[in-house]
Amino acid sequence: MRREYTREALTEADVDADPVVQFGRWFEQAEAAGLLEPHAMTLATATPDGRPSARMVLLRGFDERGFCFYTNYESRKGVELAANPRAALVFWWAELERQVRIEGRVERTSRAESEAYFHSRPPGSQLSAAASPQSRVITDRAVLERRVAELATDAPDGPVPLPDFWGGYRLTHEVVEFWQGRPNRLHDRLRYRRADATWKLERLAP
């Protein structure tokens, strides 16, 4: 099955000189279009010897410093990022016929940032994050449900304490590519590459 992309074009004159500003424009348009989970993104990591893995995570903030997400530091992605702190992100907004790819180095956010985000989550999500030994083998679902019940009993009226193994990451963007679908697969691709203190904008062949 093939779908023809005909919505828009993407030219050098269309984009901002700053890739974060340009991403903000596209992100706002994705939100305004009512897309399901416009902040969902593929996060790709790899082991030091180059074994890749990828999964969907949620963007939880971005600015000139980079793009943030939160997870269990002891999960597979956390272990891989500790050993190889480079990663890639991909956003796919099918209804807008757009894709954004981001590459760069990753580091943990501050404890204060992680604490603030953790306690902004619904109580049930806090309990689940604290209860789950993410990416590890467990005997059955009942193990998780018992642990959630125990934690709920320990903190019946107050916030769940932020676990030491849970928090945020920030990917500092070094490469950002904007892709717009075009007819006959002759798509538009504009890539920003960091060049010292400025950004170099390049057009790539589709």
C-alpha cells in the first residue's frame, strides 16, 4: 500500500534559524491538529559495542538545552545510556506527513527537576514507577500489583517518595532533521548541524 504525500512543502525560507524554535512551531501544530500523543517519540540507544534498541517514550519538555524524558535509570535504556550516553529521537506525525529526527548526547536532569516532574504525575503513575523493576524478568503481574499495594499503604495520604532509581534525561541536540512528505517520494529534508556556536542548515536528498 502506498500513500501520496501532498499536504505541504518545506523550504529553507520556511524554517527558523534555530532548530528548537522550528521544532516548537511544528510541535504546536501537531498539538493543534488533535493528534493522538503528539509528544510520543522513538528513543534509540545502543550498547558500547553497537547493539541497538528502540522504544516509545514521551517528550516532557524541551528548550535550548535539549529534549527531556523520564524513566527508570535501571531499565535497559538507562543501563545503555550509562555506558554509551548518545541517543536518537524520532517523532512521526503521520496526519501532518512530518517526521523530526534528533541526535545528541544524553545526561541526567537534576534531582530537583526529576522530583518536580515525578510529583506532577497522577498518584497511580507515581506508585507504578516506584513499584516496577523496569526491564527485569518477573514471575507474574501479581508481583507488581502486590508492590503497588504495599507502597500505597506506606503513603496513604502523602506523595510517593521519588525513588533513587527514577528520574529524567536531557538529550542535548547536535543534529536535528525536519522531514516533510512530498509527492512521488521526492520529500523535503532540512538538517541542522551544530557548528561551534551556530547552526548550519543543509538540504538532504530524500
